[in-house]
Amino acid sequence: MVHSAYDSFVLLNDCPTKIDAVASYGSNLLIVCSDGSLRVYVPESTGPDRSTSELRKERYVLERTVKGFSKKAMLAMEVIGSRELLVSLSESIAFHRLPNLETLAVITKAKGANVYSWDDRRGYLCFARQKRVCIFRHDGGRGFVEVKEFGVPDTVKSMAWCGDNICLGIRREYMILNTTNGAMSEVFPSGRSAPPLVVSLPSGELLLGKDNIGVFVDQNGKLLQEGRICWSEAPAVVVIQKPYAIGLQPRHVEIRSLRAPYPLIQTAVLRNVRRLVQSNNAVIVALENSIFGLFPVPLGAQIVQLTASGNFEEALALCKLLPPEDSSLRAAKEQSIHIRYAHYLFENGSYEEAMEHFLASQVEITYVLSLYPSIIFPKSAVIPEPEKFVDITGDYPNLSRGSSGLSDDMESNTHVLESVETDIESKKTSHNTLMALIKFLQKKRYGIIEKATAEGTEEVVSDAVGDSFVSYGTSRSKKTIKGRTNTPIGSVARDMAAILDTALLQALILTGQASAALDLLRGVNYCDVKICEEFLLKRSQYFCLIELYKTSGMHREALKLLHQLVEESTSDQAPAELSQKFKPELIIEYLKPLCETDPMLVLEFSMVVLESCPMQTIELFLSGNIPADLVNSYLKQNAPNLQATYLELMLAMNENSISGNLQNEMVQIYLSEVLDWYNELNSQKNWDEKTYSPTRKKLLSALESVSGYNPDILLKRLPPDALYEEHAMMLGKMNQHELALSIYVHKLHVPDLALSYCDRVYESGVQQHSVKSHGNIYLTLLQIYLNPRKTTKNYENRINNLVSLQSPGMPRLGPGPTTKLIRGNRSKKIAEIEGAEDIRISPSGTDSNKSDGDVDDTGEEGVSTIMLDQVLDLLGRRWDRINGAQALKLLPRETKLENLLPFLGPLLRKSSEAHRNFSVIRSLRESENLQVKDKLYAQRKAVVKITGDSMCSLCNKKIGTSVFAVYPNGKTIVHFVCFKDSQNMKAVTRGSQSRKR
């Protein structure tokens, strides 16, 4: 016996005759004896409680006897409490009015019936007689009306209503009778050793007996997946009184639970039982001459018994049956049972089930976490001690009960196990307990985090309102957690959230779920930074530690750790694991979100990866919208050797991303390095103008492609007798084309560079739509070839004058005559240089008998120094870009015509072709002009007929003899005055609209 669900009490033990049937009405017992009499018994006690509606647990005495109540043996008797009727089945079915036992109706057609069933909801009675099933309906008065009658295959042994249908136990099988059309459907066979038994359940379902098995089916006869009741023997009668099923066995009464797996609850040893009847508050057991009452033990007492015996599931099921008015008692009992059951399961290794019951008990998480001494809590947590404490976390290394301030206490003493098998089992147990804890914490987490977040929102709103209004009441002291908002010291939800997340993180790491721990840290969390930091450091969980720093706003600590790990990964002694995990790119990825919030921190830690990942670092600066001036200034102060790298990468990726000042600074850096390199070689007498270092190549490329630098300042820094190519490029930027070309021709002796220079100037003019002015650049080069001595003679003087006049360090003078002289000289020089080609190619020269290309000076040896080969090569290669007439004017008289064939041939062909094209175009335009004139004459020949009925389309008056105008369509006629007025109105309207715009 599991526990005492019912108490057996003798209600009557001296009935003079044999008992055939028994029922209860209120607190009275109605007993039909074998002599046909009906005896009414009442409780022995007297007083005002005598009329109570329940059976009483005391002796009963005879109140009265109704003789001749039945002529034959009573087969069944039932009290219908809702209608105050007594139904009895003897030789027929009779209805008596209670409490005076007045005969209400006798259904004569039920003569010979052996079984019946009453549907109290509709007031329907069905009974079986021989092979017929009849249905009667109570009309609400004194009579019954027959509804239907159906034939059945054999004698009905047992029957019960199931909804609108009837379940019949016929012969050795069960069938469902459809009361609408009489159709019958088989359910399943009954047992071999026991007759069919149909029992109706309060839920509307049925319990069908099959020997010693009770099978649950629905109202349509379909099997339910709720298991089966296994009785010790086939019961003769089954009474349902939730939550138990009471079965009448040959030698005892068996009480079983209606909850799967339907265990045996109690056994009442009673022999020779004739009737087992359900009462409103008890079960009546009728023997031959005595009546026993099985009174249910109060639910509270049963719950205590079950809990004490360890049957927690049954105890919890009984708790749900407590009346609604005892809701507080019910909640308290359920919580207590859940906690005790959880401890029992926990101690027996069912950790996940234990956590489910801890969860159902709504106990604080600190209570559960106290079962895990290896999990560390924040100092402020108050941990209640459980009823029975067991350390089930095994010997995970470096774990013990401690606080956030005691890092040395985190290492637990390793228990020396006796065998390897015991060690493995212990670790397995530890893992299982922690996995169960993780599930528990994850289920509790949503509600706790939601409350903590709500408190944080209320606090922010309160602080915002407090800026304008001073709230009454006591002020709350606050503590600041780095990386999070201010937290009230008394915030229960925040404290709970911190405890939960701190414990959850440790459990995830201890069970090897680092990825889940990362997901926890990446979301909203309240992990205690100090505890988790020490914990993660000891276990080398660096990714989790970095994420902890990040979500806590401790970016500097995270970046320091990342930098350290990257350095260790790149060192020769680094473990293979580190070299695979920690790359410089991780620092860049971390810095990306910080560009807008903390650009100085980004600059500080980007220095450590600029050398190893230059392109990614520049992309970081660009994507983060960090001002280039700020980056350059920081590099200049902290990493000057990387300044040029940054600027050139910035320029390569996006020229518009850096200002002219930064471009100028980049060129200055290149120039400084080149000058140092030049001075070093020059001191060793190894300087060669055709030598190019990588930095010099960068300088030349920057001078050519970058437009933001200041050539005036740079030119001043160049040595006068070296770095001629740099001279030429800077002079070109200053539009000193003649000087630049002179350098290419006479200093560098590379005519191809001079030609490339002319091409760049010409093509830039094409883009700026000023081809004519820039096309003269080739004539300038031609003049240099034709007058080499003249161009080289004054080169040094003109360079020195140009640099001295443009020197920014030159003192400013007042507006006196000296200043005017200097400015005049400077203007004259610049005008001479920029307009040299125009002066030389001017067609208004007075000396028409002498070519501009004739040599004015001869060398000391008397030999001409004209570079005629270069002249002819230039004319042949760029004939299409040079003004032929002006070029011929510059050539010396002795130039042979056959040498000019590569120049004049294509030039004349192009001129002839252009002449022919212009002639064709002229002819086409003349033809078009004639066509337009012809159309004009045709329009002027149009005839308009004015009659006396012709009306003005504007004023709707007759035209008469007034001057008129005709619109181009030839049909619309208006007065000329009206036409002029309409044109004036349109002009005024357009003027007002333009003013509005």
C-alpha cells in the first residue's frame, strides 16, 4: 500500500435481512433487503446537522421501513440527486419521488430488463431487455416518453451512455450503438474470464474491462493513448471517484490512481461484498448484513503521506485537486513538494528532472546555485542554504566556492580518486549536473533579464525627469559599472541578473560550450566583470574575455589583450593554437565599430597593425570616416616612419579623400628622403642623375599625378645642379614650360621625356577645351631645338630669379618704387616665359627676309648647334598637333624640303581633306537655305478670304475692314490689335513667373 487514500468505517452491521441494493440520499442510507422492504437509515447523532447532504462517518440507525417496496430481488438502485428521484430495477424500472418515496412512474415495458443507464444531462433512460435496447425520455413531469427501440445481436451484459450514443457490452465484445440511426460499430472483444464491464468517466470517456485490464476509449470507441489499468484480478464493479478508480475484487476492494501508470494506492480487505456504490462524498460497500463506508482521507493528509514516502508525483497531482479557495495553501504545498522532489532527484542523479522541479517551484536561482559550490557568485549575492547540500560538480580543476575578490580561492582541492573508472564517472557526473544547471538558468533567464532591463529603462526615465523636477522621497544611491548604465544598489532584478549570467557563463565554459558563451556575451548580459575576467583568464578563454570587455565598454583592456595575443601568435615560441586564432585582422575588426565613438583609441591601437596590414588599416580609416588630417597628425607624432605609407595608400585608394595640405606633406616627406639620399651619394662622389631609388620613383610619380602640393616651396629646396627631372616637373606645375623643356633637352638629354611632357600639356588642354593655347607647347620645344645655346645660356639665371622671386621667406616690402621694380621684373619674366611661343610665332614680325630659325649666335668654334634631327623627328611624329605655317616660319632657310616630307605630306593631305569637307558642308547649307526660302515663299502665297461673317477668334467680333492677322494654320483669323494685346499679355505673364522663380 502506497498510502491511505480511504478510511474504512462501519456504518451498519446489524441489518436483520440480507441486503440486495443500497444507495444514499443526503446523509441517509436507502437499503433494499431480500424481503422486498426498503429500510431508511439515518446517522445516530441527533441535532441540527442531521439534514446534512453527505454521508457521515458514524453509526447509522433505522428511521423507517417501507414494506413491499419490491416484489422481486432488487438488481440495481440509484438516486438521481438533480431531479430528486430514486430509480430502481427489479421486475421492471420504477421511479419514486424523494424524500417521501412516492411512486412517480413505472415503466412496464422494462419488465424483464437486466441493466439500465441514466443520462442525467438530457434526462434519458436506456435499458436492455432480452435482445432489445429501449430509450425513454423524462418529460419533466410525472411520466416518461418512449423515444426509440433498437434490436441488438445478443443479451446486453453492461451498458453506459457515451455522449449521444450508447456503449454496450454484448456477449464477449463491446459495441457502440448510434441512437440516431441504430447503427452499431464494434470496438474490441471483451475478456474470456470476465463478463463485459462498461464504466463511464466524468470526462465523457469510457473505461472498458478486458479480464483484469481496464482500457480507455473515447465516445466513438477509439483507443486513447493514456495507458491501461492493470487490476490484480478482473473486477466485478468499478466506481470512479477522482482521482481514484475503486474496483471490486472477489476478496478485497482495490483502489488505483487514475494517473498513468495507474499504480495501486490502497487495498481494503472486505469479503462477500454484494454492492459497490458511489456516493457524493464516499464509496458505499454493502456486504450481506452490513454497510461499510470508504471515506476519502483529506487531500492535505494524503499529500503529507505521499511526500513523506517519496511519492512526489502523486502528491503534486493531489495538490491540483485542492479547492480554489485554498489557492495560497495549494501554491505553498506545491512549492514545498517540488523542492523536496528536486532534491531527491538531484541526489539520485536525475539532474535535468530535478531542475524542472526547481523551476516549477519558482525558487530563487541562488537556492539552486548553492548546490554548485564550484560556481562563483558576486559578493553582494545572498545565497540560501538548501535542506541538503551535496557537492556534485566533481573535481573540475581550478573551481571552488569563492567570491569576486578572492582569485586564489578559485582553485579547488583535487580529490585523489582510487581508480580511473571512478575518475571518469565523477567527471561525467559533473558534466551532467552542469548541463542541467545550464538548462535551468536559460529557462529562468528571459524573465529575469526582462525585469532588469525594465528597471534600467525606468531608471533612465527617472534620471531624465529628475533633471527638471526633483522627486520627493528618499534618494537612491548608485554605483557605476563600467560599460553599463548606473545601477541602483538596491536593484534586486539587476543583482539576480548578474548572478544568473555570471553562473551561466561559468557553466557554459566548464561544459565546453565556448560558442554558446560567446553568444551570451554578445547579447544583453549582466555578467560580473571581475569574476568572469579571472575565470576566463585561468582557462585561456580569450575570445570570451575579449567579448566580455567589449560588452562592458572596456575597449582599451580588450585591445591590449588582443595586441598581446597577436604578438604571442607571431613569435617563434607561440603555441600552434594561438598562431591559428589570433591575427592582426582581429584588431582591425574590433576597431571598426569604435571609429565613430572613440577615434583616438582607434588611432592608438591601429598603429600596431598599420605595418602588418596597411591596406586593411587604411580601409578602416576610410570606412570609419576618421578625418585624414587627424590620422596624419597622430602618425606624425607617434609613428613618423608610417606617415608616408598612410598618405600614399590613402591617395592610391581615393585621391579626393585627402586635402591639398596632406598631398603637399606627402611630397615633402618624399623630397626630404630623396635629398638625404642625394647628399649621401654626392658626398661619396657617386651621384648619377639617372639613378633612381624607390623613394625617388615615388616622388616623381607624386609630382606627376598629385595636384595638391605647392611647387613654389618644393622648388626652393632642390639643389640647382642636380635632380633635374624633379626641377622639370615642378616647373611644369608652375606653367614654366620653356624651362621644363630646356631641362629635358639640355640637362637630361632625353628628348623623349620632352616629347612626353608636351603630350601631357596638350592632352590636358584637350580636356579643358583650350587646345589652341596648349598646342603651342610643341612650337616651344621646336624653338629649344632650334636655339639650344640661347636657351641654355640664361637657364641658371632664370631659375635663380624665379626661385628668389617666389621664395615665401622673402621679406615683404612697402609699396615704394623698389617693390614696384621687383614686381615689374617678376611680371616681365613670367610674361616672357609663358608667352615666349606667342612672341616667336607672331606673324607681325618686321624682319620678313630672315627666318626665326636662323642662328643668331655661333659657337666658339663657329659650328651651328641646331638640333635639326630632333626638330625633324618632332615634326614627323606630331604633325597633327603643330601649326604648320608657324612651324615652317621657325625652320632655318637651309632646311631641305625632302627632309620635311614626313611632316608636310600628312599635313597637306589633312588640309586638302578638310578643304573638301568644308566645301561639301557649304554646299549642303546653301541647299538647305534654298529649301527654307522655298517653304517661306509657299507660305506667303496662302490666300485668306474675309467676308462679312468672318469673326475674330480672340474677341469674337466681326473682322470687318479692320487690319487682321492670320495664324500659321491658315484658318485662325484675329484682329491685329487683339493679336498684339494677346502677345503683350503673354509677355507680362512670363515676366511675373520668372520673377517668382
